Amino acid sequence: MKPKHIRHLYSRGGFGINPKDFSKLQQKSKKQLVNQLFETSKNSTPVKIASFNDIKKYKDFRNLNADEKRELQKLNRKKIIELNVAWIDRIFNPNEILRERMTLFWANHFVCKAQNIFHIQQFNNILRKNALGNFGDFVKEVSKSASMIKYLNAKQNKKQSPNENFARELMELFTLGVGNYSEKDIKESAKAFTGWNHKLNGDFILRERHHDFGEKEFFNKKGNFNGEDIIDIILEQKQCAQFICEKIYRYFVNTTINTNHINEMVRVFYPNYNIEKLMRFIFMSKWFYNEENIGTKIKSPIDLLAGINNVAPYKFKSKKQLLYLQKRLGQQLLNPINVAGWEGGQSWIDTNTLMLRLKLPAILFNNAVISLAGISEFEDTYEQYLKNRKRRKSYLKIEVNETEFNSNYSNLNALQIQQHLLSGKLSEDAKVLLSNIAFDKPKDYCLQLMSLPEYQLC
């Protein structure tokens, strides 16, 4: 397997690869490499930041006094920050590399946001557990999760007054795509999801007195359907497999759809919906390694941060600073911009983020000054933000692992470093610039390369 193809596989199926690990893979075949990628992600290790004890006071929330409520909410926000940092750590140091990549993908497909730490942790681990499993089972477990039930107003969906929000988003965003269902399908399926609720510990429960046990008509089928029946009928539609395959293709292969490739993927995916089988097919396909698919995707902010960490591992001394940086770059984990999630692609780059992205390697490597202006979603209130702003330092406090960097890059020449860090074709301007850069120190040369627009691509 060609070196650039190995890097491409680990860029799209993981979060990049450092030279030391790359050197161990060069003699392996494509099949061996793909098998290894899946083997290392065979297990699913849940993130554990919160326990049920952290939220059980919510059972008596209405009976708490004002100070107790504030204290409980403060603890909740603190734990959500810890969960964000723990997730980033999984991405920066993945043992189950493909599973973590898939978890990040699914988080922007089954978009959800919650202020209850225990429930959002459960949801994050549902994504992780099902990331390479059966898509049908995945949809059902997500739909029954406490966070999703709250986020899409399923708790308000009752026989007496159906709420259509979840039913609409289930089809529009999660399974079929816009225009592949009727308004009648939305109304009828909403009836099937009436009474869906959850216990304080996150377990699903059906409130029977709020459930519509009557007949529904959905996709020209009639019956006393419940929510799971609706999902099963959706899965029978080949459009569901088409929609998911297109979304996976845009994320893992190319933002421009190739109809022939999608048709191949649908034949693999439908009707059994085996996610692992689909991803194996993609990574083993010749077209996955075509030139037009290498170094052509704009890195997401999380990919950019993870890629820099692959070059020189770094840690933030302040957890909140990591959150602020995510926010400045436009992708704060656990805080999606809306129910449709981040658009990706060109939307990652605008006048506010471009200069920061180009300067970011130098900022992180050299602890350079950066403005941390902006309000985090996890601040108590706007007044609290103003109160604390004067105490906030204007620079990032970071520890960079120089030893790890030297272990990976000190013995590489300029061309080897260039090939490792830049996956796409160089522009003529970049070629001229690189020809004029003196190769004195690997670190300085890496910073020069990582400051090029080409480094923004993967």
C-alpha cells in the first residue's frame, strides 16, 4: 500500500497518524491495515464522568431552595465541561480509533444537546456503542434516549395534543432526508410516538395514558403502530439506505457525490444496515484512494486540533480555555449550532476563523497570545461572564510534549516532513515558498508547513 494511501486511510478513518506509528505499517497490505483499524475498534469503552448521584437531586428539584438549585446547576455545567474535555482526550489519544471517528460523525448526524450531564453522557456513549453496529438498532436506541426525548420535545407528544417535532426530524434529518415523506406521514407517525418518556436515570418508559393505541396509516401501511414499528417501516424504504450512504460518503470520501459509488454502497448497506460492513467496503474500495479524494476535504476544527496534537501532543492547563478555542473555531463539542448540526466543508472557513486556523499551530506550539473574547455556553450568566472577564488571562496556558515531537520528527528530512503533513497537491505559490525555506530545525519547518492553506485540507 502506498504511503500516501496509508496516511489517507488514517486521516479519514481516524485522526491522522504520527511518523513513528506510520513506520510500523508500511509493509502491511491494504486488507491487513483495514482489518487492524476495525480490530482496534472492536470494543466500545464508555466515557465515565458523571454518575447517577450527580443528578438524582433533580428528582426533588422543585423543592430545592434557590441556593441549592444554583449549586446543582453549577455542578452540572462543570461536569459537562469535563465531558467535553474527556471526549477531546479520546480523539487526541484514541485506542479505539475508528470507533471514535465514527462517534464524532454520528454526533453530527443524530444531533442532540442537553444540560443534564448524566443524560448527555449516556447519549454520547450510545453513539460510541452503536457507531459500527446495526443502523436500525441505533436509531431505536437514540430515539429512546433521555436526551433526544427532551431535545426534540417527545415528552410533550401526547395523545390529547400530538407534538410532531421528533417525527419530522426522525425522517428529515436521521433517516430519509427532505422531501421523501408526506405531511400525513409526519402526523400519523407522531401518534405512534405519543407517550414516549424517560425515568430520571435515563431509562425509557412509555406513558400509556398518553399513548395513542389507535390505527395509523404510514407509508401506505395501516396498523396500530408504535414508535418502533414506524422506524421499521422507514428502514424498509431504500431511500433510507441511500440517504445514510450519501451522508457517509460526503464525510469520509468526498463532498461531491459520485452516483456510481453511492449505488455500490447502497447495495452493501440495504436491507441489513450493517455499518461495519459498509465502512469496510468503503475502505477496501479502489475509489476511496483516488487522487480526487485525497487532500480535498477541509478539516473540521476538531480535526485541525487533533492533527496538530499528532505532530506535538499538547495539553491545556485550563479546561475552559479548550472550550473557548473550540468556540472560536466554530465547533464546540456537546454544543451543536442547531438540530441539523454543523454543515462542514466551506462553512468551516470564514473571515473570523481563517486567520486563527492559519496561526493556530504557532499559537499552540509557542504559547502565543490569543484573544479569548466570547461567551461560553457554559457560563452561568452574561453578568457572570462580565464579572469574570477581567480575571481571564489573554493567553493560552499549554504544555507541549517536546520529547514526543522530537521522537517523531527529529530524524526526518524536509521532504519526509512535507509528505507526512500535507496530503493534497501543493499550489505553485506553496512550492515556491517551500523552496525558499531553510531546513534548520524540524519544529520550525513543521510550523511553516502547518501555516500553509494546504494544511487545512485532509
